[in-house]
Amino acid sequence: MQSEYKSLKKFKVLVGTPHADVKNYCLPDYILSVDMLTYKNKKVLVVDNSATNKNKKLIEQLGVGSVHLKRGNKSTRQLMAEASNYLRDVVLKNDYDFLLHFESDIIPPPNVIERLLSHQKQVVSAAYHIGFGINSHLMIQEMEKNSIIEPKTSNVAAGADGKYMDGKLHHVFAAGLGMTLIHRSVLENIEFRWDANVDMHPDTFFAVDLHYAGIKQYVDTSIYCHHNNSSWGEVENK
């Protein structure tokens, strides 16, 4: 399988992960997942925004590089944007070709980097579900047609996954940042952001900014990841 991607080995990839101790329930699986990644020309970096730097030290003891951002009384959305921007800066300052934005509760196949690189796209994601039970659906947002306010989006409805789950590459409005490969040319022009007055996560803002920049986001539904997610409703200071 690896010889198939031999020509892609020249790219330098940062595997970057925002994290906090509230997600330590998935930390053992995350450490195993990044250890199993088969792409060689990469570095793994966790940006931890727990209340103290104790969790950063734990992550480093487990063999993964980590930095700590002070949490203070910042909202979770603000912390997510700041962590992603820290990773963006590392990519731009250290001559990385790509950022693989790898959320710690996502478990991809080991060759996810090679398979995403093979598409030669500026922004391409692997597929995963969010939600629970009958409300579970692919992490894909679609542009609503004939919207007065542009762009207006909606999540793919539960039970409508068949539209995308055909093992092909699809152009979508948004596919989250859980397992997304982003070329440095995109990061040179787009920062991750949040807005206290707008009920949107940084990944949706990112998709909006891609839309206005004329950059397409794709999702490869042949690359399916397990999502070990917890309820967003339980998060304080969202």
C-alpha cells in the first residue's frame, strides 16, 4: 500500500491537535492513532488549553509534543480558534506544506495522510459522524439554496447520509475540522476565528471564509473515521 504513495513523501505535514483535559477520555486512543500513522514526513503537536499545564506534561510523558495555552475565562469556541491559530502559525513559520487538523476524539485509518494527499486539493477531509442515536449524521454542511442571507447552511439531516456515503470524493460547503488536510497557501490567507455574538464554531467560520475566498472543501467518504464524541451540551462556557 505504501509504494502507491511514494511520490507524496516529499510533503512536510504538521499533525496538529487542539485538546483539553475534558477530552482525556479519548487520549489513549488518540496517542495510539498518531503512533500508527504511516506517513513519515510529519510532526505531531498537541495544543492543550486545560486550566493548568499539568495536562501538557502528561501528553509529553506519553510521547507526543505539546504546548499549553492559558485558558483563563475564555469561552471554548475562543480557545478552539486560538489553538488552531497556534497550529497555523507553526505551519507558516516552519515551512510545513500541510496542516492535518486532527481532533483528539477522531480515530482515522493509519494511512489517512497519504490518502488525503493523493487528491491534490487545498482543503480535503475524511468522513465521520456527529450526534447520537437516530440524530447521528455525517459532519457535512450544505449551502441552502435561494437563501436571502448568504451563505446560510444546514447540517446533513440524520438518515440522509446515503447522498454522500458512496466512497467518492465530494465537494461540500463544510466538513468540519476533525480530520482535515489544509495546504499552507490557504493558511497564508485565512485565520481561524470565532465571534461571541454568533452561534458558530471555528470550523463553520473557516468554511465561510473558504467560500468567500473561492476555495473548495472536499470530503473523501472512502476514508471513514470513528468519532469518540461527547455531548456538546455538557460543555461549560461554550
